[in-house]
Amino acid sequence: MARLRFERTILLLALTALGVTWILFSREPVSQPRTISLTEAPIVGHLAPNFTLATPLGETVSLTDYVDRDGDSGQPVILNYWASWCGPCRIETPELQSASLKFKNQVAILGVNQGESAQTVTDFGLSFGLTYPLLVDQDNSVNRTYGVNSLPTTVFIDRKGVVREVFIGILNQAVLEDRLNRLLEEG
């Protein structure tokens, strides 16, 4: 009986040593953390990537038309990604229109359409009586740049062009006004 207990102990120690050796030699080497130095990225705390899109009438709009990356003369920008077939987008559209009137000349609200024609964008804007710019992103290049996978998605950008929040889902008036007031308070 003692001999059996001794053999089990030796076997257990051998298996433990083998396991520890396996763990030590099969693990991934620890690498030094890389410093990420993104100048533009659709990530909170980074500069929002610049873009240029056309309105349905063919006028071009760029993010840098509104933000001032070198000073304080810019204004906050709200990028709202939407599509006419998106039910939640239709629900929040009147809230965005109301905010665009309330915060006129203080905050720019831009509606970035997801892959639809200029005529569809125009019809949507007319059906809601929208006065803020609607932009046609027919090939979804800006949607891809900003990593938009769900609609609606709203990106809050401060006056210097830094992404402050990415909000996925329906914005109600209280949340929208809270975020707009925060952007304006940042100076």
C-alpha cells in the first residue's frame, strides 16, 4: 500500500512537472505594448476623419467646413448616419430637426445617408421638412471610414474635431440636448 501511494505521488509530480514545462514553452512571448498614434480615427478621443460628401443638390460639404482643428473658431458637429428604410432613423429624425432649429448657428447637424440615391435622400428630407444638410454617401465610403454597422448611429464631435461620443440607437430629445449642451460647454 505504501509503495502504491509512493508511485502515485511520483506520477503526480512527473505530470505536474510536464504540465509546467508545457505551459512555459508553449505560451506566446510577451511583447512590448505598442504606442498607438492615430491622428484620425472614428474613436472617442481621436480626431474625426475628415470627409467630403455632396448634398442631393450637388453642393459639397466637408467636416473641416465646421471644425477648427487648430483653434477655437469651429463649432461642434453631430454626424447622424441614417437610411430611409430604417424605422428607428425615422423615429429620431424629428428630434434632430428640432435640435437643429434650437441650436442653429451653434452646432452643425449633418445627416449622412447610407448608400441611397440623391432622389431618395431628397424625398426623405422633404417628407420630414428637414432644414439641416443631408449628405449622400452612395458608395458608403464615409460609413465604412466611421465603422458604422448599425443604424441609426450618431457621432458627437467637438469644435476642434475630436470625437466625444459614438451613440448607437435612437436618440430622444433629452439625450440629444444633453449631449449638445456638453459639447457647447467644452468651449
